[in-house]
Amino acid sequence: MSLARRLWLPVLAATLALVVLLAVRPLSTSRALAIWVVLVTALALLLLVRHSREGGGPQHVRRFEDALRGRPPAAPQPVELLRVERELELGIAGAAHAHHRLLPLLRTAAAARLASRHGIEPERRPEAARALLGEHAWELLRPDRPAPADPFEPGVRREHVTGLIERVESL
């Protein structure tokens, strides 16, 4: 049953009570009207509360309640992945960070790949590692790479890091 249909019968009963009060005159007209307004308002609020609780059935999804629940938390990224992402971004941004953090991380990954796939340790056989990595990758990953003259200049360009990672993965 709709809200309007539920409301008309109680409002009709309240109006009849008002007519009776006005006819009998046990109260003043203003007081009788005030009672009628409070009664009709209370009835309307009661019906609104009942209607909102019913909601339309269990299959009915209420937007307000969904908003209160919020979104489910996103699956957290592994801490190590976040650390590597941070190292990449900082190494691209600054030469000092690239020299002290990013390139050693990539050097370790390249050494592990060279050792596991080709049996080459870059510290013992640098010429073999240089041949497999290529000249550009070797220049970035060589263990005796000098520190940057200006530690605040930009780090390794993103394209170079991407190419280096692809080269190491292809070994």
C-alpha cells in the first residue's frame, strides 16, 4: 500500500476529532487547531518511519546504507613492490638516489639473472657480462660506475630504466 493511501485514513480520523472538538468547544479554537496539527504531523512522521524501515523488500538496495558502508578496501600491494616502485621513481628524479639506490638494485637483479641463466658473475667476468648486457646497459650497471658530479641533477631517464629492465628480463 502506498504512503498516501496509508495516511488518508488517520488524517480523516484526526480531522473528525477536530470537528468534534470545535463543535463541543471544550477547548479554544486555536488550541484545538494546534492539537490537530501536532496529531497529523505525528501520524505522518510515524508512517514515514515505518515506510523507510520496510524499504521495499530484501532485494531493494538502499543508496544511503551503501554509502554508509563505504567501498570495500582495496587489496593491499605487497610492501616490496611499493618499495621498488619508490626506488624507481626516486632514481629517475635524482642522480644521487639513482647512483646509491636504484642502480645497485638493478645491478643485483642483473647479476642474479646472469648467474642463474648463463653462469656468469659480473664481478669475476665483467667482459662476458658486458657482452650479454650490451654497452648501454653495462654503462649503467657496471660496478665501478663513478658517482654523479651533481647529486641534485636528474637521475636516469625513465626510458633508459625501462630499456634496462627489459634487457635484464630478456637474458
